[in-house]
Amino acid sequence: MRGSGTPINSSEEAALEHLEQYVDTLGGDERLTRADAVAHLVEQGSERPDAREHIEQLLLKGYLYEVDDHLRIPSRP
């Protein structure tokens, strides 16, 4: 559980790692939307409702943030 004061569970940690890897593959001007994040997590084996819930929890706990309909992952030490 890195970078935030609020711990995340193992499935949220796995979702965050999948999203970090996905963001690393995006081109310089491509941005991650919530819909893209959900679709990616579904491709990785999550059920759609679970993927949505993971993203929501990561947002609430400060592991993701949303700006202008795009998700961003803050730097972690």
C-alpha cells in the first residue's frame, strides 16, 4: 500500500498496477478516461461492476484522481 494514508486491498492494488502498466503504454497525448480504465480492467479479467468499484475506491482513497474527465495516477515514492 504505497503513496497514500488510506490502505487499499489486494484487488484494488492489482487494479492499480494494471492501470499503471496501461498508462505506460499510452502515447504522449493520450489520456486515460474512466471508461477506458474500466474496459482495460475487464480485459484483464475483472467483472465490469468490480472494475467500476475498484476505480471508485482508488479515487476515494487518493490513488487515482480525475481532472477534466481523465484519470491520473499520482507519483508514488
